Amino acid sequence: MPLIMIADDSSTVQYFAAPPAEDTPIVEVLRAWQRIEPGRYPLRFGGLTWGNRTAETHSKHLTFEFAAAVEALQQRSWPFELTVDFSGRTVVQVAYAPGRVATATDNDPMAAFIRAAVFALSVQLRQEPTGHPLVLAVTFTGLPATGGGDQPRATSPVEDVRVWGRLEPHRFDKGATHYSSPLYRGLGGNVLAPAMRAMVVLQYVTAAAVFESAGLHGWTTQLAGVVSDNGQTIYRAQVNLPDGRAAQGSYATPGPAAVKAYLAGLRLASDNQISLTPHPKDRFSYNVVVANTSKTYRYRVVTGGAVHYADATGTFAVFERDLESDMNTVPHDLAILDRFPTPEEIALAVASGRLPAPWP
């Protein structure tokens, strides 16, 4: 069952297939894209630039190029459907004009999406992007600041990834540690802090990790970009279990939508025995630990480039990084406890200024 319908009447739709992989290697597709949108996609995207690096450099993992292709379609309000079977075989459809759909099939989900997107761009050159970039920035909690309005009131992308890390630590590059991110082809982006790369890894590349992880379970995955009447794109994802059950998720960016669907699939496969509720510390971009000392400990806190100092004694929640004081005043009995902070300890740390206030 598709997540969206490209058109109500299939008899009025023309489908145009992109050149297959056996005829056009993906590196040639990237070269064509550079000619279509010189200096922009896929070499310049989301505040990042790859300069004069060649198309061959970009053809290994294709995760950043996938992100750039998503934004290229979003800025033109072109809907798409992507379906990945458990082996990675992928079919993509991009509706680039009324009654016209570009299609592509590939054994690589990233390559299939890029093939369909670039082919659509190549045959519809007169339509320039009119929308805002999909992700303008990333907030301290990892929430994307988009040009499409308010975010849905749901768990944040950072919280979802950390829940996933606790459920399947083997699918993360550093286990379930705070900074780790899900593996794709044996590599982890390892970026959850609010930085330029985070907008790519957290908001886009996690979709690729979901495609791969779902395949290891024998699940198929679907991702759709659905355009509303006001031109805003919302991303809907679905994982389909072998027994016919399906789990869904949606978000303003594709990676978090795919992660939400995957987590719902894990819960469904467990017959609702696992919990997807984030821990209170998951909302922060840096690791929160519990420390204890019988002395008064003055440590440095860095917030937005500004430095101030805080005092603590007894047991308290704090960013792990803030315990790395540049002052030689660390009490000899200061210890990090081997447990999560409680909600009450986090609330007290927020009230005292040791931790920032949570997102609304």
C-alpha cells in the first residue's frame, strides 16, 4: 500500500524511467547534476561545501547527495515515493509536473533516489526552486529550524536516536553512547551536537540507516514526501513487517520520520513489550551524568560561547563536558556515578542553571 498516490487517475499519468545503473554509473549521474545546477547541488548544500572535489569522491556512500536531492525536490514542491525491500532493491517515483512521473530502480536506495531526482531535474529545467531550504539550522536539542512552520509536538530527533541506541546498541558506531549515531554500511555519522554536519546526519542520513537496519530484520521500508496545499512538504515513513503489520512515522524532515517509523516497528515486533519513552536526559545534545562530591566544586559552564561558573556539592546532574574544569580545584572525591540522572535531578540542574531549559 503506497503512502501517497502520485495521481488519482493512473490512466492520465506518464511514467519516464531514468537511465538504469547498467547504462549510466552513478558517478555520471552526479556529473550531470553538477551541469544542471552548477555550484549548488550536490557540491554545495546545507551550509556545507565540497569545493573542487570530483564526482568520484561523492559516489561511495551518497548520503550527503541524498540529502541534497531531498532538498532539491522540496524546494520545487515535487512529491515522491520511495520503497526499499529487505534486500535494498529500491523503486523511486518523483512527480515533477502534472501527469508526469520520473522513476528509477537501483540496488542502492540512495542511488535510486538520486537517479530519479536528477532525471526529473534534467527534463524540467525551466522550473527553478522557489521554496526555502528544508533545514535552515539545527537547535541545541537537535530540532530542525525549517522554513515550513512550527514543528509537530513530538519526541525530538535526538531523543528518538538515543532510544534507538538503547534498543539496538549493536547498530551504532560506539554502542549506545551519547554521541553515537546509527550505522550505515559500517560507518556512523557520530554527530548529534548542534553543528552544520548535524543538520545532514540527523535530519537526512538517519533515513539510510533505517533502510539498512529494516532490511536486516527482513522488513520493507517506504518513505514519501507529501506536499500540502500550501506547498509545505511533510515526510511520511512506513516499515512493513513480514506478517503484514505496518508501523508509521512522520516529521518535517525525512530522517526523523524514518526513525520514528522504525522505532514503531521495533515496538510492534515485540508485541508492544518495549518502551519508546525517552529518558529526560535524551533531550540534551551533550551527555548528562550524575556526579557526587562531599566538597564544594566550582566548575566552568560554557553556553553559546559565554563562560560562567557554577558551584555544586553532594549529588547533582551536569553535562559530562562541564566537569572538565580548567581550574585545579577538582575535589579529590569527585566521582561520576554509574546511573542515569533522575527527572528530579535534571529539573534541579535546569533550575540552578547547570543545564539549559528543555525545548517546549
